[in-house]
Amino acid sequence: MSQDKVSVVTVVYNAVSIIEETIKSVLSQTYSNLEYIVIDGGSSDGTIDVIRKYEDRISIFISEPDKGIYDAMNKGIDKSTGNWINFMNAGDFFYSTSSVSEIFDIPEDDYSKYAAVYGDAEYRLKSFSYIRQGYECDRDHFMPFSHQAAFARADIAKKNKFNLKYKIAADTEFFLRLNREGYQLKHVSVIVCSYDASVGISMNSEVKHAKEFVEMQIEYGAPKDSPYFKKYIRSAYIRQYMRRLIPHSIWERMRENKIKKQSDIIIKEI
């Protein structure tokens, strides 16, 4: 049985302090049929110098201005030649050297009927990290996983690229669209990625993220005047206001204490 080719795409812009760990985690994968694509947005801080150290092991490297992270990710989709595509962007990395192999090196597993295969993720905070399993997908719980833990089937991704209308939550909309259009998504019990959950555009723009989430739900048929949506956006305003009011260290401690109370995670102290 021939191995499926897996394309891993890293999108980066001015991330000189974190890009090397991401690159190393991809290049250290034990899976043999792997294509590595790096899409840089025209960095000027030394990021390109770091990437060029590994250029002989990178399948495709592009450095040029783009229209944002999802435009860069769409470029990665266009350039990919694999059967499956994973996005491991700057600052994130594979959980272990065997993460890809644990999914695609299992002879009895046939994923051909699925639009995406996704696993579990480690979320890194300042004082601890935690493992959260990806849940089984359904129409109401459409993206219960980290996108870094997902492998999208390339032929489907090429026909259903990220919608650039969404600046913060286009990855969520991508998987929502697949789910609503009837594609099947498969969960596997493998910890795929380690994700920096202490930063990120959705963390720092909670109101914009909430509005995009509501907009995409309405676009796919949810009632526009839903009390839940009004409460969801109002809560995002409150959280964002409180984050600006409360010192960052205190806010982080409050967030970490709240996360530690969740029953569906495994805590790993740093």
C-alpha cells in the first residue's frame, strides 16, 4: 500500500524568534512522504535568514507580500502537491517527531472518504500547558479541534479555499463550510500539534472574532436575531474591555485558573 503524500505548510511574517522551532518540528517528522512549503509574507526582521538555513530541505519557499494570513495559506494550498494538507504556522509545532506517522502510517486506516482528518492538541500557556481531545464533529459543534491538528484532503481544499472575507476566523469558516456541505471529518486519537494559546489574532481581537463567528453562522442559516448571538458578542465586548482594564499578568492568571477547572483537559505543568 503506497503512502499518501502529506503537504505541511508554514505561514510566517516577521517571526524570527519563533520560526526555527516550527521548521525543526516539521523537518524532524519520521513520515517519509512529506512535502514542506514555507510561505513568508515579505519579512524584514531576519526570518528569511533563518528559513534559508534549511532551504535545501524545504520543498517550496516563497517570500512576497500577501493580503493576510489566510491569503498566504491559500497560496500554500495552490502550491501543494500532496494528498493531504496541514498548516503548522510560525510559533506552532508538531507534538512529537511521529505525529504525522501515527496518522498516516497505519495500513488499515483508509481516510479516502473523509474531507479532513484531525487529532488532539497541546495548548501552551505561560505557566502550564494542557491537552484537549478533538471532539467528534456534528452540525452544531463544527470545529471542535485546533486547525493545526487537522489534515485537509488536498483536492477538496483546492476547491474550497479560505474565504478572505473573514480576517480572523476563516479557518473556522472553512471547516464549518465543509461540514455543512455534507463532507465527513474524522477524529483520530493522536496528539498532533502544540499550539501557543497565550497569543494569537483571535485572542487579541475577541470582538472581531465573535462578530465573524456570528456572521458565518447567519450566512449558513442561523437566525439573525438569536438571543445567543447577542449574548455571545456582548460577552466578547466585556472580555475585551476587562483585558484592557486589568494588568496583563493578572488577566493571564485569571484565565489560567478558569482553564484548570475544565474537566475535559489534561494539565501539564511547565
